[in-house]
Amino acid sequence: MYYISAASTISHQPAFRNAGFSGVIEPLHAGSALINPDYKEYIEPGLLRRMSKILRMSVACSGDCLKQGGIEQPDAIVVGTGLGCLLDTEKFLNNALTVKGLLPPTSFIQSTHNTMAGQISLSLGNHGYNMTHTQNSISFENALLDAMLLIDEGEKHILVGAADEHIALLDEISAQLNIQSDCGLTSGASFFILSAEKSDQTLAGIKDAEALGLVKNIPEQITAFLDRNNVNPDDLDLILYAGSVAGTEDGEKDFQSLLKMKNLPVLDYMKYSGIYPTASAFALHMAADQMQHTRSIKNILICNSLIQHNLGLILVQSVEA
Amino acid sequence: MSVRITGIGIVSAIGLGVQENLLALKESRTGIMPFSFPDEDKMFMAGAVKATNPVLKKELQTKSQYISRTTLLGLKAAREAYGSAKHHDQIRTGIISATSVGGMDLSEQFYQAYLNGTDADFAMLKAHDSGSTTEHIAAELRISGYMNTLSTACSSGANAIMLGARLLMQGKLDRVLVGGADALTNFTVNGFRSLMIYDEQWCRPFDASREGLNLGEGAAFLLLENEKSIRFSGNKTLAFLNGWANAADAYHQTASSPEGKGATLAMQKAIEKSGISLSQISYINAHGTGTKNNDLSESVALINVFGDQVPAFSSTKSFTGHTLAAAGAIEAIFSVLAIQNQLIYPNIHFRTPIMETGLEPVTIMQTEKPVHAVLSNSFGFGGNNSSLVFSDHA
Amino acid sequence: MDDLKEELKRQLIEQLNLEEITPADIDDNTLLFSDKGLGLDSIDALELIVLLEKYHGIQVTKPEEGKEVFRSVNSMAEYIRKRQN
């Protein structure tokens, strides 16, 4: 078991510095906006002035996590991002194609995917392992697996999280490519402290996680994952999912029939987070928060098949006080 | 502690495939030459791969319309490294690739058309995200399961190798194809120009007169296997990866610290993990980009680690140009080739040592000394520093 | 009031995204790259080179040249006037 000692999210839900938020969340509606904290409280002005949305969110969540966990320096910083720093990427691309003469370098510097992890290390003065994973819809799960591997190797506290940012062009792209979505494309960031040992701060445990690409038989993978972890379908209290395990419109029914559990609570977490490649990190915070506040919840499975050929699985378990 | 390397594949400015690269290295022949993008007049020095997209597509027999040059280069190298490896139910296979800009070569074509308001093809953007390059390569090689892409700027390729080794050591996988790929793009060339570190002359790593880097493009992959996998594959071990480490410099968004903190930590930890003593390191394949800042900081770090006994070192970026996320993987293969063929590569275009450190890289190919262990450095933006140690023994 | 210097202050704020600062906060002699002044760094120095080209048509080809020029608004104004004459 790996222990979540702190969690911090910036999203459309009132999650930031608000334990118990999972009890008051509502599905997104048209026009709902990201709830941003006052970034000046978390980031020094010298760093803040250059930061795009994704950087502000990531650095603020990281700082908040460390504060909650009472940890000065994590042993490592691991970040997942599906599309990276889109605002700066588009800005530099635009400048490069339209400006004659010298180009301002800042947006180029901040266009690389590891800008979040780099800025976090810079803001903390952290010299540990620093990694950025980007595998589209399973970027967060890949980052989480790296963090778990670090703990297996003997590290104590890992700062692990994910972030993605929305730009207007994405809406145009998804319309042009006929990508259907009920809930809009948006931004979000969630960070965690993953620890080797249980403490008073522990919110929940992660029993296991998996990230699979070009996966052929999703239902088979899900049942194998549960078997491997000695969890029966009727041990599950809740499934948080994205995408569809059987390719149908009705995700809830798909899960209930797959696991032969008629009354299994199943929830599409993207209705609450909005759509972005690393929204499963939001689901993990939601799961940990629910466990913290509803003691009867023991097992939550996060099943992310936002993109049909990728599968992310996270088994979250409650930790006895 | 060690992991077996059983396959290597490479595409760079000095050749398509391992044999062509080895030959160019032996002949001290650089691949950096005047280059211009199609439809543009402006020439600049770059390490372009001498094969066009149509040629690569034909050779790779891929029909996909929306395939980025990064993916084409990656696929070419990955095929060579993977060889005839077959799917096996008992062997857990993974793939980790690295790229800094993914399908940017297509994205910038799209964006130009988009800005002009002329029939922009949105489907081109399906190749944009970095993960899609890995997915494409995996699909062609019929690899499914553990699939990951690392993007930590110029150290990405080394990090992919490190993560693969860690997954094998922890028993999560039996074999893993690891490497990186990046194509030359307007985006990156303009980017390094905006930082005023693109040398319009030949880049001169570690030389007092250095003015910056020349970009290159390419890809390299290595197949790492555990004993179980080797029993099935029958592959020969080419060399061992013995040590690895990544450390953050935490000094500046782009510049390296004057005292080379992150680089020093990465080298020290990687060597410590390898169990190989400092004096046993035969050669260092330095990061050596040719920028004022990197080469000075790296030189200081070399002295921090080795004192007055700095081993023979050089930057092979004077052959290939700086291939960004591919660099760590390309230089890993050069390290393997150095061990296999007893070679210490020259640092082309070096004349005068950096005043502050006085360090002199190797300038003439050395073939007399045995090469048992090689340290390879890869440092990136955001202070992301990685070092790998390769050797001829477990 | 020196128009060029006031213009430079506004351009500095815009180019470097100095969100919390107004032209009145920048003295002609404020040290731009000192922690006691604006605390700018080497990325800002490159942005200032872009600024000189964009607004004043002046090209600086080597970042090192900027060191003295970018000491303060005063030194920048002086340099611009010298180059334009």
C-alpha cells in the first residue's frame, strides 16, 4: 500500500483547501468557470509574472500539498501532463510564424512539458528526481506508477500530480474532428504527496495502479486487475470512470453488467472535472476525499478509458485510523 | 546492479542505422552542414537526417498519411533495436519513448495554414501530442501494455533509458524498448535563436570561442532485457547499463548553475549506483551543447566529481548536432559502441580550452586504450540533469 | 519629464509582464537586475533585447552587450539616443 498524505486540486469544483468538497460537488454546467485561488498567496511575484495557467495551478497545488503534509522537501517531483503547456506553445508558434525579427524567448522556454516539474523544483529549491510523463489520457497514471516505483526503491515522500490547460483552439479542433463531448474541455490540476508510511495525515491508500496503451480487451484487464489485488466486485463501494469500457453510451450499465453488480454505484467523474487528459488525477482526489469523510467507503476503483485504446486503473482503499 | 542491453538502433545526421553511424564516427566525419527547411531560403548549420519523409515512409512501408517526422525517425531506430523480437505471452514487454516536441513538424504546417485561413487540415493535429509518437511506434512493432513517453526537454532520452532500467530492476517488466526521437522543426530552431544560443557557425563544444549549439535531429532506441527474456530471445548482450541518476539543478528556468550542482549530483549518484570506481571510467560522453553556459557549468561539475583526474571526454554533438530528446539515447548508443569497439571519440572543432577550467576534450580519435566503462551526461531545461553509466560487465 | 524614459518604463512593464508595478514605481536609476531594484534575470535580458528591436529598431547581437545597457532606465535611454544618432 502507498499512502496519500496530502491532496490539492484546482478545478471547477470548490476543491482547493476544502476538505470534504466531494460532498458538495455538482455536475458542470455551461459557463461554469475554474475556481482559482489568489495565486499571490502561493507563488512569489518574481516567478508568478511569467506563469501561464498550467504553471500557476501546478505550483500552487504543489505548495499547498507540502504545507498540508508538513513536508519541506519531497524526495522527488513527478508530473503527468497530456498536452503540456499549450498556452505558451501556441504563443511561441504564433510569434514564430507572424513576427519578423527577434522573438521573445519566454514562451519558448515555458513551452516544454517539464516546465511544471522544473518550476516546482525551482520554487522549492529541490534537487531530487524530477520527471515528466506525457502519454495522452494515461499520463497521470504513468506518473503515479513512477512515484510508486520510487517508494518501492526506498524513497519516503513523493510529490506527484498532473495538470493540463485549455486553449480556445482545442474547442475548434474537437469540433472539426467531430469529437463529441457532453461536458466541455477545460483545465485542471491535482497534486498529491504519496508516502511510504501511514501517518496521522493519511487520507487514503493506493493499493495498486496500472496504465496500459493499445489495450485490446478492457473488461478482461479490469477483472484481472481486481483479481490480482484480491478484490471482489462486491467489495467495491464506488467506481469512478471516464470513457466507456464497452464502447456504449451507458457507462453505468456497462460496469454493472461487466462486474455482475446491479446496484454498484458508478459515477462519470468527468461530469464534475470537465474534460482534460489528466482528469483521473481529479478522480483520485475525489476518491480520497470521499473516504476521508464517509468512513463506510473501503474500496474505490478509478477506471479511465477516456481514449478507448488506453486504460488507466487506480485502486483506492481506505486506511484504518 | 545492472541491466543488459541486447539491441540498439539509431538514425542521426551521420547515418541511418548503427553501421553507418559507427563508420562516420570512426572517420571523424560530422553530419552538421548548411541546411534549410523546404520552401525557405535561409540556410543555417544543422544536423539533419539525410532522408526525406517520403523516403522514410517508403522504407518503413507505412501508409499513414498523418505521421510526423519525429515518429518516422523513431520508428526507423526502434525497428533496428527491436530486431525480430516476437510477442510472447510470458514476456512482459514495454516501450518508453522520449520526445520534446512530438509532432510539431506537422503542427506548424497546420498552424501556418490556419493563420493564413487556407484549408487547414485539422487531422494533422492528431499527431501533435508527444504520446502519439510512442503509440504509433508501438503499434507498428505490435507492442501493447506498458507504454509511456517522457518529456523533460534535452534530458528526455536518458530518462527513458533510466525508467526502463528501473522497471526491469523492480521486476515490473521483462523487456523494454527505450529511447527518444525528435525532428528538426522551425519551432525549436526559432526557439534556440530567441535564446541567442544558436551558433550560425559550426558548434564548438568546450571551446573558449563557443557561441551556442547547432540543432540536429534523429532517434535512437535500446532494447533492455532481463535474464528470463533473454532465455526466450536468445539475444546476445551488447553492453550493460550499470548506473543511472536524475537530479534537479533548481537554479534557473534555462541556465545551469555556475557551480554545476544538479550535474554534479547526477554524475555522483549514477557512478555510486554503478559500483564502478571513478578511476575505472574510461570515457565521458559529455552533454556539451556548445553554449557558453552549459559547457562551463558541465566542466565545473566534471572537476567537482573527478578533481584533477577528469577522464577522457568529448561531446559527440559536434557530429550530430543537439538532437534534444533523442540526444540521451543517441549518446547512449555511442557509449555502447565505444565499449564494443574500443573507441574514444574526438570533439570536432575544438581548439582552445575554456579559461576558467582549462579542461581539454579528446580531439583525435583514440583506439588504443580499452574502454570498459563510459559515463554519459544529458542535461535539460528546467535544470533536469541525468547521467548514465555503461560498461562491459554486469 | 523625459518622454523616452517614461516610454521605456511602460514598455518594460508590458514586455516583462511586471503585473504589480506602475511606471511611477520605477526610478530612472532603479537597478533593473539587482534584487534591490527590479530583480530581473537573464531571460528578462533577452526580452529587453527584443524590446530594443521592436520599439526602437536597435539590434543587439550578443547578450553580453546588454549588461551595461540594461543597468537602469537611464542607461537604456542613453544607449538608445547614442545608437539613434
